[in-house]
Amino acid sequence: MYFISTMILLNNETQLLLQIIQMNGECTVPIVELHVIEGYSPKEKQRLGAALTEAVRFVVPAAAELVTVLIHDLPAQDYYRGGTTRSPAPARSDPAQLVRDFLTAMEARDLARAQSMLGEGFMMAFPGSGPMTSLQELINWAKPRYNHVAKTYQGFEAMQGLGDVAVVYCRGTLSGEWPDGSPFDGIRFIDRFEVMDGRITRQEVWNDIAELKARK
Amino acid sequence: MYFISTMILLNNETQLLLQIIQMNGECTVPIVELHVIEGYSPKEKQRLGAALTEAVRFVVPAAAELVTVLIHDLPAQDYYRGGTTRSPAPARSDPAQLVRDFLTAMEARDLARAQSMLGEGFMMAFPGSGPMTSLQELINWAKPRYNHVAKTYQGFEAMQGLGDVAVVYCRGTLSGEWPDGSPFDGIRFIDRFEVMDGRITRQEVWNDIAELKARK
Amino acid sequence: MYFISTMILLNNETQLLLQIIQMNGECTVPIVELHVIEGYSPKEKQRLGAALTEAVRFVVPAAAELVTVLIHDLPAQDYYRGGTTRSPAPARSDPAQLVRDFLTAMEARDLARAQSMLGEGFMMAFPGSGPMTSLQELINWAKPRYNHVAKTYQGFEAMQGLGDVAVVYCRGTLSGEWPDGSPFDGIRFIDRFEVMDGRITRQEVWNDIAELKARK
Amino acid sequence: MYFISTMILLNNETQLLLQIIQMNGECTVPIVELHVIEGYSPKEKQRLGAALTEAVRFVVPAAAELVTVLIHDLPAQDYYRGGTTRSPAPARSDPAQLVRDFLTAMEARDLARAQSMLGEGFMMAFPGSGPMTSLQELINWAKPRYNHVAKTYQGFEAMQGLGDVAVVYCRGTLSGEWPDGSPFDGIRFIDRFEVMDGRITRQEVWNDIAELKARK
Amino acid sequence: MYFISTMILLNNETQLLLQIIQMNGECTVPIVELHVIEGYSPKEKQRLGAALTEAVRFVVPAAAELVTVLIHDLPAQDYYRGGTTRSPAPARSDPAQLVRDFLTAMEARDLARAQSMLGEGFMMAFPGSGPMTSLQELINWAKPRYNHVAKTYQGFEAMQGLGDVAVVYCRGTLSGEWPDGSPFDGIRFIDRFEVMDGRITRQEVWNDIAELKARK
Amino acid sequence: MYFISTMILLNNETQLLLQIIQMNGECTVPIVELHVIEGYSPKEKQRLGAALTEAVRFVVPAAAELVTVLIHDLPAQDYYRGGTTRSPAPARSDPAQLVRDFLTAMEARDLARAQSMLGEGFMMAFPGSGPMTSLQELINWAKPRYNHVAKTYQGFEAMQGLGDVAVVYCRGTLSGEWPDGSPFDGIRFIDRFEVMDGRITRQEVWNDIAELKARK
């Protein structure tokens, strides 16, 4: 009897999940309600749903499956401040996506495109480079260090930082070719980006290139 | 007339703020309601309030001042799942605080205390060290590199990561003494930690020590 | 003065209702809010509205008129669990309607249609019949008892039972013809049905036929 | 590694539960919020939590475990109708418990106690008895039918009925002694009760006694 | 750097606003949620938003800018009382607008139009006039007092009064011509209107005409 | 049967009320939820409950009895703006009560007490007086007009005005003694007050004294 058996199965699983939940002290189902003015896209709301879920789980040890987020999307005509309606603020773009696009453009040496993603006051720092403010400085800095380099990513992590700045971290390994033409790979790196108003305003890079070079 | 003038002032400021708000397209006051079972401490709720505010601002460009979070703290007797009451899950401890305590213990060379903060399966990686699983390995790795080192912090950043892992980043500069007794400082570093169930399970470190050493 | 008089009337009535309300200790207007993913039909929501109203009144002695139910029907893009959207579960069909249709089909001797409404593991029991699993068994059991029988209904009552089973009761009186051709009517009966996944899985019947037969 | 393994276990189970949930089309976690004036006991709220959960599941096929009920218990000073505060209506007593107590008193032949549980206009009907309004009538009706009888219960089911009436069903089997001193048992019965204002106003009984007697 | 500067500006302003807010003890952002059945026009909801904002500010000293009103506009199919859906009540018309239209019609001596705005039981009182029930009475009363008069408005104020009556006040100054042909102006007046079911049912007028006449 | 009859009565009344409600198109039960930081007194919340009820009824023609206001009183630790907790703003005092106290003090010629209720920038205007800024001016103005005067009140009406100003109207009749010692009474008057930060900042008075005097 299919449905009976799945029902019993469901009950078993539910029991099992509850045991685990008890085991892990996860007895609660946090519920988040967000009230915003209508106008965000499904993709933007998806980002909100995910960010709010992680925010709760940062403090409450609930399995993600058990965190519910309800977005109450109010038509402008149903939202008042100071007794007058408001129009919604356009969503901030996804800073992690911006950083991915920037890194892709840089790897393809598409400097024009990469440049277009930089905000005013852009600053970057690479190992031993000191502060640099233009991509050309970076090209010059890199020339004596390697002929070319490519990144293999282990992970991207993004969060809202102080003020209006979003922070994006990415890390992984570098592979490429030394100035003498010999290859290298598996060199650990990590980048930290600051993004504001949809532009990159800061990039800091750390890696083990010097460590490896010293061993050659 | 004090109160009249402050009223006018208030109106002026309010106008001004609104202009700026319009200028920045920030016309909305997002409201977040969180429903949880009673039992979290004011400090834990403070962390929830801050995390939820940042989660909203990650997508909605509202000034933090304009994001409101309401925590509806339900007595266990007012919360039901499956028609039965539940007890709240104890909050996760603050992972950034755990990392600060760990770094303090390490700097004080209090290995016992530092060890007690590590979770099962702990792994760490330093520039050129490869994976290490014990603090003693780290001590041995560091010995030929410097006599002692101290950290000056520029910033800590923490977020919920994948699964049940919290991620903490801290960055800044190193100062200390080379094996030959000469001092160094201002060397950039960044650490990435993973925390689970209140213990550190992973530490990865990047810095410019090799870069600087190469120049000596 | 029409509107004045109705206003006065309204006030009188309101006063009167309040007096009665006080008299009956009914001073509260319970409010129920239900949050579900968009996708239920007006008829299904009507069933939810009625069921939630009765659930409240089962404990709170409020006149039905004073119980308000608000259904917050969330578009899938506004509902997240585990940070991802969900699609709504199709509603359970109305078990009372299913039972009415089954009884109609049986009375019309439309066994094929009636059979199609039975779920796997179907079991039924009539006075003195012991457990039966097919409609044919029922026909055979009934043959020596009466030539034909019709039901007059006094009431139907349905509720959610244990697990995923819905329970439906109907009661009333039987009329028909004894094997000897003489008529009978006014014989009390009650049926209890169990419904799962839109199929009848159990029918139990009690009536006074034997009581009356004994008197012939 | 205990916590790792339980985490993996949790993930497995969560996956498993989700598969089952998908399999059964149960993708939603309905949330019910009830706003009432403070003053109900934990036990009364427990009854509300259970009744609301069942009401939702009567239409929405969610596993009970996944239905969340939040009771917002408002102090009288925070609840206004017509701009004035209200006091809460005392909860209705549990009608199923009243019926259990009544049946216990009857089985113990404690007529005084049983009588005290009957409301004005009480009516009862047993197989072939016609309407009876006093317990003494019942005693007289039963005398020629059996020397004594005891009930074994298979189940109790209670719900809010029409108007202010609650309905309670109980069913099971009868055992006892025929007038000739021979024993009987396993005789199916079902009772239907109506309860109003904490008193029983109607009892209807069906059973197979006549059916069995006819076979002796 | 445009965005940097505006960010700093925003921060300054936010700081400033907060200081003022603290200075005035306004540390809270009251949030009002209104649940009504769908069907009110944006203009009607605008009136609701403004009225609710003022209602809160009547007690809570929050800058209007900081009072948020959310209107949850429920489709009829999502709103239940007594377990059945309801249709929304048509909104009350704006009583202040009705009064403006009435005063305009009177000033234009369009008595037919003015008359059409009066409800049954209409009563008016002017200085020394005693109760009058028709506009013709008013014309007769005014004849010996002035040849013509026009109103300059300083302000209109409207509120819900007792029962179903709305109250509208308007005040300002009168200008016109005395019976002897000499002009007057700057004479203070105030009118109080009662409105019910979209009609004016009462007008009371006070002014300084007699005061000024006495001085001539 | 008392409870049966009251039940029937209740049903009748409910039917009756509903007919009237339909007759008046009042089919909705608006619900208002207010979220504020804990700290307002029952009396202050009572004022909020009443003001919000009137605000809704200013637009929605619901009988006051059918407007429900829920105040969600959040402990400071459960309310966050900008991710930090806030303390509640002390409530504004009741402006109508302030005005009553002021009028009482004036009638008792307790000028010191009355003066203490005036705010900076206080201005008042009486028929023909022109602007006055001190109570002494008022005394001088009144001397030639009457020996003494007392007020009989028909009604007080208060509302939030523009900016942070509350407005209070009171009206009724004057009785007292003319300079020649002859009595008067039944003279219509109306006062308009502006209140800010708990002090009276403006009083305007209109009455028919000159009208009556002219007739002597």
C-alpha cells in the first residue's frame, strides 16, 4: 500500500528528524517576516530570503530547512511614512557577481571592462605592492613576478560591511608561469573586495607567491 | 523660543534627510519581524537585531537607521509545532568573540587555553606550511621564521557560512622580530576561521612575511 | 429620518449585542492570521476560514460572527524555507463531499463509481457483518436483511483525525422494504468514514434494524 | 567525530525528509497566528494550538510537525474594541473530558454525579428507546436488556458543532451480562454527545445488542 | 568623489537627525498595520495612512517622517468573519472636501447645489440667529446684516466625532460690504460642521461682525 | 430554559446586527496593529486605542464596536533600529485635559496656575481684542465687557494638528453679569487652543457677546 507505507515512512522520518533536532537542541522554527514596498525582482527577493535565513542561523541553531521567511511585498499605495506614500529603493546589485565579472575581465586582460567596474577612490594592494590606484600600476607590478596567472576558486563569501559597503572574499589557488617559463600551480591566494553603489572601491590580495619563489 | 527653533530645525533636518534619501533612492523603511521562542538573552537578541539589519541592507539600500527589527519573543506556552509546545534552542555563541579569545591565547602562548577552543577535525594552514592539525606543529613551523610576532587588527568580519559553519575573517599587520634579532612591522596578514558548535575547526592564514624576507 | 433612525437602531442593536455578549462573557474578538503560499482556490480558502473559525470557537466562546480569519496568501516568490522558494501543496479535497458522493453512488447501486472512491486497504463493518473489504460482500450481507433501503440525513460532521486521516460522520434515518415486502422507515443510523488522500479507507455503520426486526 | 557525523546525519535526514515531503507534495509550512486577550491557561492554549493545527491540516496536507501556531497573548490593556479595553471570555471546558467523566460516573452508577453534568433540555436516545429525558428512564429501559454492561473505548473524537454546541463521539465495544446471566462482549457501540456551556444536552447511542441478541 | 561625499553627508545628516531625535526624546519608530478588505482607492488609503499617522502622533511624539503605516489589503476571498467571506464597506467620503464644496456653492449663491449637500435633520446657527433649518432662513437672516460677504480661509481641520458623525472646522476672515455700502474685511470667523453619510447635518458659525458693527 | 433562550436571543441579535450592518454596508471588521516600544501607561495606550479607532472610522464606516486595535508592546530589548535597541519616547500628555485644567484655573482666577500652563510664544485673541500675549492683557480687555463670566460646555474635541501641534476645540454657552449688574446666559462661544510639548501656545475665542450687547 504505497500511500500507507510512505505515510509510515514520513512518520518515521519525522520522528528521526525530531530526534536529531532534539539531539542538536534545535527545537524551534524561527519565522522572519519582511515588510517592503513592492518592486523587487524574484531574484532580489531570493537574495533577501537567503540573507535573512543566514542572519537568523548566525545566532539560532536551526537547520536552514526550518527557517521560514515571509516577504510582505506592499504596493506603494499601501505603504505610508509621514502619512504619504513612498517609492521603493532600487535593490543593490549582487556584489559577489560584480566581483566574479571583474575577475573574469582581469583574467581575460579586458582592462576597459574591468576599469568600468571600479568606483571613485578605488585602491588596491597586492603582496609588497603598497597602495595602487590604477590597473596599469598592477600590470607593471605583476610583470617581473610572473608571465601569466589563472585562479582556481575554492569559495566566494559576501556580506554587508560597515556603512554602505559590501564585502566580498574569494580564495583558492593560483596557477601560471614564472618569468623563466617554468610553470607553477596550487599557490594559495585570498582576495578581499569592498563594493559600494555597484562599483568596486577596494581590492586587497594575499598569496604565497613569494613563499614559493623563495624555495625555487 | 527653544522648542519652536528645534521644531523648525527638526523640520529642516527632516527635509534635508529626505532630500538625501531621495538623492540616494532610499525611500523605504524596511521592517523585519522575527518570531522565536522566548529564552534568548538581550545580548543574543542584539546579535540577531544586528545580523537581520545587515541582511536587509545587503539587498535594500536603506540607511541602517531606517531598518527596524521587531523580535516577537513567544513564551513556550504560546508556540506550537505539530500542536505541541517546544523549548527554544540555545543560541550559538558569538564566533568573532571565540576567535578573538583564541588569538589572545595564542599571542600569550597559552596553548592549553587555545587548544580547548579547537573542535574535532581541526585543521590549519599557514604560508607554505601545508595542512597542520596541532598547535605544536605550528610552533615548530614558526620557529625558523621569526622569534616572536604580534598582531595589530584592522578589522574582524563574521558571517554564517555553509551548513552549520560560521566564518570569521580578521586582518591587519604583523610586527615582531626576525630570527637574527632585527625587528619588523607593518606586514599585512589575513586569517580565515571556521567555527562550528562553539569550536574552531579551521584556520587559514595568509601574510607578506616571505615577500618581506625576500627583500632583506 | 431614515439614516438617523437606522443609526439609532444600530446603536440600540450594538448595545443589545454587547449586553448579550457581556451576559455570555463573550468580550473578545479572536483574530486568526494564516500564512500560506498562494495557490488555494476561493473554495479551499473558504474551507480553511470555516475550519479555523470552528477551531477557535472550540476553546474560546466567541460568537462565530466575531471570529475574524485573515489569510495571507503569499506568492511563491515571497515565501522561503532554507532560503529557497517553495511551491504550495495541493489542497486536500473535501472529505464530507467525497462521502456524500459515495453514499449517492451506493444508493443508486452505481458500484463502479462507488468502488472508484475507495482507497487501498479499504475496510467496512455493518451491524453483525464483521470486517468486509469489498462492496460485493456488502451486497451479499444486505440481501437477506432488506430488499432496498434509503437514507434521510440529519447531519454530516467532518474533522481532521489522527495522522493524515480525515473523519466524516453522518446520521439520520433509514426507510425501505423488508424481505417480506412490508415497508419500514424512521430507523436511526450513523456512519463513520475515514478518508485519506482523497479516498475512503474505512466505513463503519450502526443502526437499529435488528432492534426493529426483533419487534416485528 | 561526533558533531561532524551528526551534522552529516542531520543533512541526510533533512534531505530524506525533503524528498518525502516533495514525494507527498508537502512543500509548505503553514503558519497560524492567533491574537487573543491574555488570560487562557497553558492547557487551554494547548487545546487551541492542537485545534488550529488540525484545522489547517483538514485542508492543507502538511505534516503536523510542519504546522506552526503562534499565540499572541495580549494583555487586556493592549487590546481595544470600540476604543475601549475588553476582558477575555473564560475558555470553554474540554467537552471530551466532560463526556469521559459522565461515562465514568454512569458506569459507577453514580447517578447524582452524572445528573450534575446534564444541561437543561437534556435528551437521550438508545436503540429502540425513543427520546428519554432522565437517567431513571434509562435505568428502566436497560433493566430487561442486560444485568450490567461496561465499555471498552476505541476512540474519542470532539469538534465544535453548529451554534455554540460542541460534539463528542466515542466508540468501542460493550461487555457485560445478559439477563439470563450469560456473558457477552465485543459488541460494537458508538455514542454521540452534544455539549453546551459545559453541560451535556444530548446523548445518542447506537450498538449491536439487538443484532447479537437475535442470534442467541 | 560624489558618492563618498554624499555618503558622508548622509552619515552627518543621519547623525544630526538622531541628535535632534534624542533631543526631543523621539527614539521610537511606531509601526501601524491596518488589515482591511481590498476595495479602497489609493486616495481613500491615503486618507487612512494620514489619519492613522496623526492618531499615533497624538500620543507618541514621533516625527511624522518616522511613523510607518502598512495597509494589508485583503482580497475578499482571504477575509472571513463567522467563517464566511465579506465584501468591503464603501469608504466614507472626505468630509472636509464636502464642506469646501458647500461653502463654494453658498458663496456662489448656488442654493440648489448647496441644498443637495444637506442631510435630513439639517440645523444651522449663526450669531444671534437661533436654530435655522433651511438656507432660505439664512438668506433672510443675512439680508439686514451685510450686502455680501466672502471668506478667506486660514485653516480646515477635520476629525471623526461621536457615533458616525465627522466634524469639520474651518476658520479665517470675512470681507464684504455693509448694508450702507461701506466695505469691511479682516473679521474673524469660525464654522463648525457635522457630516453624516456624506451629507452636512449641522453648521454652527461664530464671527466678530457684531463686535465690529458696534464700533462703527 | 435560560441559556437556550439567550442563545436564541444571541442568534436573533446577531442576525439583526448583521442585517443592520448589511443595510449600512458595514461588512468589514478593520483590524489595527500598533508596534511600539514598551513603556506607555494603560491610560496612554487607552488614548492610542481610541485615536486609532477614530482614525479608521474617519474613512471606513465600521461601527466602533467592530474596530479592533492590538498594541504590540515590545520590550526595548526586542526592538532595534540601525541594529541597536532604543528607549521609548515619553508619551505626549492629553491636550484636552491640559485645556480643561487651564480653563478651570482661569475661571477660578488662579492666574499663576494658568500662566504655568502657557508655552513660549503664547498668543491669544478674543472678539475685537487683537493679539494678546499675557493673561493680564486679557483681564484688562474683559473688565469693561462683563463683571464675571462662567462657561457651560457642550463639547471638547481634540486632534493632532500640523507639525507637532495638537489642537483642542471646546464650545458651549456663557453666563455671567454685565457691567450694569444685569445677568446674561446662553451666549454661544467656541475656543480653539494649540498645544505643544504639553503647553498651550495659542488660544482663540469667538462668542456672541457683542451680538447680545447690541440688543440691550
